[in-house]
Amino acid sequence: MSIETFNMPHLGESVTEASISQWLVSVGDQVERFDPIAEAVSDKVTTEIPSDFTGTIKEILIETDVEVEIGTPILKVDTASSEATEETTEEVTEHSSDKEAKATTTTDSSNETTRTDLNEQKTDASGKRYSPAVRRISYEKGLDLGQVDGSGRHGRITRRDVEAISAEDLQSTTDETVQSPPSTPSAQEKQPAPSEQVSEQVDQTTEDSSTASQASDSSQSQAAQLKSVPQANEESKVVKADPVRKAIAKKMTQSVNEIPHAWMMVEVDVSNIVELRNQVKESFNQTENVKLSFFPFFVKAVTQAIKKHPIMNTSWDDGHIIYHKDINISIAVGSEEGLFVPVIKQADNYSISGLAKEIDRLASGARAGTLSNDDMQGGTMTVNNTGVFGSTQSMGIINHPQAAILQVEKIQKKVVPTDDGGFRFAHMVNLCLSMDHRILDGLAAGQFLADVKQNLSHFQRETDIY
């Protein structure tokens, strides 16, 4: 027996802890090298972890949602089983007749092709993702995964789901659904109760449940837990935070506890940017297949100001100020999984069009869950587009260990005075800056915002966004 230990992998720069949000394998599963075995969550990214070994899952060493240090053993794999299988296959091939060897080779080749297809194809035509174990079992049973109800996180189909059902069950369920009204017992068993649906929407870390009785036991257990919480009355509901929310909570608490926040706001006339953007947005959309928002203009103005005020591109480290060479702008993106903060690397090297395309790539990737670890790390300052929510004034919590975060609020049409004593309509926006007062004072922050304001005023109808 050869047992290999798999450790929590390195998930990115400055990531010291992570947790497993979902195991994609169970004890006894056969895995190939590079097969996804788990989903890991850190304060920067949620990602699938591939196996380093080929063999049989021997032991799972940590529970889900438990934070451990990078490098902690999380899984044991018996690699001897795969070696023994290879040796046995070689012996059979050597002692078989030419005809049998040819047949065996053909069969093995066919099986290998099928196995490769199952392992490599992580998504189907509908875009749903399945683990290799789920695909293998569904293939062996002849199941149509499109008809299987998943009990995992966000409706994901788990190994238990496909083990507990057969092709006949699916056919029977389909027939009963057509012939019977929704109120029949069989239909009710297939559909969760309204209270369970609400629970699934709120609690993203609900444990997998393969039977109705397990779901009932889980509900009773949750009810018992609610009664044990002194602060909760009968109408209250206590829900366990999902891994992403836990990571955000930890990071925000660290920021508030360690960083003395100071805040400043300036109002800027961006009528010129509104005019420029309205002039080029349609042609840009047709040419680049990307919508041109106002946000890239603000990111550009910020990066230009950082070059003049490098103190904004720093971090505090045990009595030292670290000046970062690259200007890497973090942006906040909301998704069904939670809040993600991908990074525009060397943002000062991009044009307006380049920023628009990179922001679109990062935002789309965050919502689809396809961003890499590199996309999520290395930020040196955050620019947050809070204006999309209609916010006109807010105070952001600094993304530790950065020194500042700038909130770009909603652009509003206002009446403003003119130099000749009259009035005019103008498109105004508030820029709200939260700063680390250990590094930045009011003078530095004020000068930085003044330059951002001036940079925004330089955009005109003739400006080339490329």
C-alpha cells in the first residue's frame, strides 16, 4: 500500500488560510491526476482543487467550512491501487492470445476514451459542471443528468444523488409528473417544500441530503438549534454563513480593527465625460462587443493621479510603509456566490478602451466563477463603482492591507452656478475616499483627490479612448 497525503495548496499571494466549501469526492472514489477533488475558499478566491495523484480516496482529513493553514494535510490517496491495476493489465496482456490481446486493446482503448471524455468534460451543453465521480456513475447507470435534482450547494448534483437513483427511477418520475397533478405524493417528494426552498436560497452551505427523511431530520436539528439561541425569538431565523461570506467578514473585521480609517469626499463635474461616452458608446459596443460604462474613465483618472502621488499605492507593515511598484487596481464585483474583488494588473498601462475590456473580462469571470488565482491577487488600491446601486455618498472599508479605497458614486444632473452669476445643468458625481490614517493624512488625500478631479476634466469630445 502506498499512501500519499494531499495538502491544502497555495491559493495565491498573501493567502495563509483556506477552507473546503465542498468535497467533490468521497472515500473509495477512484481519481485520476488533475481530476477536481474539492472546492476551496480563501479571502481572495473560490477555486476547484485538482488531484496530484491517481488512485483511490483513502481518507478525508478535514470537514467542510473549517479554515486551515496552507500546507495542512486535507486528504489521503491510495496510489497502490492504480499501480496494481496497471500491473494486472500488463500480465493479462502478455499471456493472452493475439486475438484476445487485440480485443483487449480495442476494449481498453474504448474504455480509456470514455474515461478521458468523462474526466475532461467538466461541463455539459447546458453549462452545468459535474465532478468526475458523478459523470462516471451516471454513465454506468445510463442516467440523464439533466433530469437529476441536485442536493448540493446551488443545486449541484453530488455523488450521493446519482448513487441513490436509477434510470428506471427517472423514467418513472417523468411518467408520474406527466400523468399526476402536482399535489400527488410522488410529485411532492420530488419538489422541496416552500420553507425548504427559502432555506436553500438563504443558506448556501446546507449539507447534502439524498433522502426526504434526511431533509426532515436536518430541519428538526435546525429547529432545535434555533431554540438554543437566546437572542432569537420564535420568528427569528439563524443561518450559517457560507464560506465566501465568512472570508469577507474576516477580512473586513481585520481591516476595521487594524486600520484607523479616515474619510474625505469631493464633488466633481463630469459633464464632459457624459458627453464623450454618449458620443462613442454605440460604435464601441459594435466594434468591441463590450458596453462602455463611465467606470473606466474614473479608473484611468485614478491611475494617473497615483503616478503623481505614489503614497496612495502603499501598504503598512509593522512600522514600515511599502511602496508598490505596479499600480494594480482592485474592483468589486457582486455575484450569486458573494462579493469578489478581482484586480486590473498594471492598470496605468491601459487606455480607456483597454480598461473597459479588462473590467468586462474580470466582472464576467467573477460572476461565472472562471477567474484564476492570479486575477484575484496583487491589488494595491481599490476603486469601487458604488454608483451602480444609486449610492450618492458612502464610506468604504479599506481592502486590507491596501492604504485606500475610492467610491465612485452615482452621476446626478444638478443645477450649478456659473462664473457670470447664472446657472446651468451639470452632471455631478461624488468621489468618496477612505484612507489608512497611519499612512495618509488630510493633505495627501486632498491633493490626490484634486488631481483625480483635474484628470477627469481633461476628457473632451476629441479624446481618443484607444
